[in-house]
Amino acid sequence: MTPFRSANESMHLRVSNVGASPVDVLVLSLVPYRFATRARKAAFVIAQEWRTAFLSLAAVGRTGVRDRPGSWAIDGVNVSQVEVGPIKQSSGINSRIWNLLIAYAPAHRRLAKAVLRQPSRFVYVTTPALLGLALRHRRKFASDLIIDVPERPGEVVAKGSLATVFARVERRRLASASKQSVLATIAVGEDAAFLRNLGFSAVAEVRNAPLESWRAPFEPLLAKPGTPLRGVLIGSLFESRGLEQLVDSLAILRDRGVAFSVTIAGPGREAYLADLRARAASRNVQDMINWVGPIANEDVSALYLAHDFGFVLYDPATPGNDGLSNKILECVASGRPVLAGDLPQNRRFVDAHRVGWLTEVTARSIADSVTSISQTRGLLSEYAIRCRAFGDEKLTWEAEVRPVLEAMAARVNRGSEPGRPVV
């Protein structure tokens, strides 16, 4: 097998060459490598101990997540991304039909060919939407199946999204695959009972903590009394993320005389972002918002540290928004407190570790919370230090993903079948 190159090199190959060498772990993702937060972290850490390949689409979703197709090696991982046609961003039925037939169906066929050319000891599928391909891989190569279920099946919906259509059959597909998996992983411990009811015998919690190396060098809070308080919201920008309520809250804060600014970073549909900017202009708060667009994953931690606290606002009325967001973990692990929507998992985490505040996702409640933070801003430094210390001690992906590595090692120690590659 040709050795991997270093993380700073890339080896460009044609997609048709995928599968020339067997690997130990095949990671399947819908999202391109550099955008696939959870799947990328899994592949990165697994590759420290196992020969690892990562297969995904080169583009996905209606928020503009797109990377180049092709194959290369990075972070010790053989990455291959298949071409995806133009994705329409609107939510209408015509756009959904276009995306299904023109963008995703051909891309899925390309992905299937790549999956079935790549022998591996394990197949680690990071979204239930690709379970069908994972099961085909298992039938062909007798691979051991590991399933990551980061959100409660069937309850995560986005208006006008094809993912919403798939959600209707997601539980049934998981149930049918449960007996064939050696391990299922979840982001929130309370979901373990749900998966066991679907038939999974082995379930492990793997929280969405960041990689230890992902965090930027810690910076103490720079804000001083008399300077504007600074908040930041990072992530994909779409309906149900509390963006409209956040924009509206700025008008209330301005009327109160609270000096405040917010940075909003992440990809989003052009039409939706235009509506948000128009909303800000109509409320005369456009000068309080810094729109920075998508940012590289490696820049996220530093952006948190350039502000006083982070926003994580998910509308509780949207099914599936009740999980513990990885954005909370990233903000806290970086060393900044979080103002999070008052949802059950958020409340347990924030209250237990004293790493921020909770708010209802309404303009008035957000404004009240920011006002309170501004009035007690002398405590921000204490919060920041506590958050970073908690990140140092508890919130690393390396620690969280250990059950997956142990499960794979246990399978190998019990013996491997002929033809299976083993480290």
C-alpha cells in the first residue's frame, strides 16, 4: 500500500482510481471533508491508528456547501469526493425535483461505484441517509458496520429540504440495519434508549467535542468597560437558527442604549441571507452586524476567541432542535461562554458546568439576556477561564471517540476473516 503523505501535502488522483488499495476503515459522509465536522473528526482520529479512507459528495444542501471533486490524501486520510451537479437553493417543489434528479441521483450513483470499489475491514457511516450504501459494502466485503446517529432519527426537518422526505423512512432503515451493526454512536446520551428500542445492542455516546488541536491559542477577554460588547454566531445559516429573532433583538438593544455588536459567520442560501440583511436594514441595525460569510473550519475557534461570547440559538418549535449542539461545545472548549436557547440538553450542559446563559429564542428574551451580560461584564473573564479549563479537561474529540476505537480493536482481536485488511 502506498504510504499516506503528510497533512500538509495532497495527492491528486482521478476518482476512477479509488479502491486500488484496501484500507481498514471506510468513512462515508454526505458532506465534503473540510465541511464535515463530525465525520472529518472521526476520520482524522481513526487514521492515527488505522488505514482510513473518506468518501463523500463534493457538494450538499441548499446553503452553498461545495468543494472540489477528486481524490487526495490529507491528515493521513485518503479523501475522495464525487461530483455533484448544480444544486438549486430555493425550497419550491421544482427545485426539489431538480435537486433529486439532476444533482443527487447521479452523484449517488458515482458514490455507490466508489464505495463498492473500496474494500475495508470496517465501514463507518456517518449519516443514516447512506445506510443503503454501507449495507451494500457490508454484503460485498463482509465489513463490520458502525453507524453514527448524530441527531434523533426522523425529527430533524428543514422546510423544502429533501432530507425531510428521507426523515420519514429514517427510523425504519435504522431498525433494519440495527442487527447488522457492531456499534451505534450518538451525540446525546439520552438517545441511547431510543436506538436500543430500534434494536441496537451496542450504543456509545460520542459528543461533538472539537479536536484538541482545533482550538486556537487561548486569549483572555479583550473588551474593557465602555467598549461595545461583542457576540458571535457561527454555523450554517437557515430558518430555525434564531437569526430573525437575533436581528430583531438588536433594535431593542439599540433603544436601550446597550453598546453591542454581533458577528454572523457561515454559509446560507443567498435569498435567505438577503432577507436577513433587508430585515436588519428595516430595523436600522445593519451597522451592528458584521457579516463574514463562510469561514474555514480551522478559523472557527479563533473567531470565537475574538468575541466576548457565542450565540447558539435554535428554535424549540422545530422538531429535532433539542439536541446538544456541537456549536456549544466548540464555543466553550475554545474559551468563551455561550448564550444558548433554553432547550433541555442545553440547560443540562450550561447549568451543570456554569459555562454561559440560557434564553428563550425570542427577540425580547435575547435582548434581556444580552443586557444582563453587559451589566455584569466583569464576570466574562471568569467565565472564559472556566470554559477553557473545562475544554482542556473534558471536551476533546480524542477522548469522546475512544469507544469507537476500542470497539474496532475488540473486533480485530477476536479474529479477522480471510482477505480483510488489518493494521
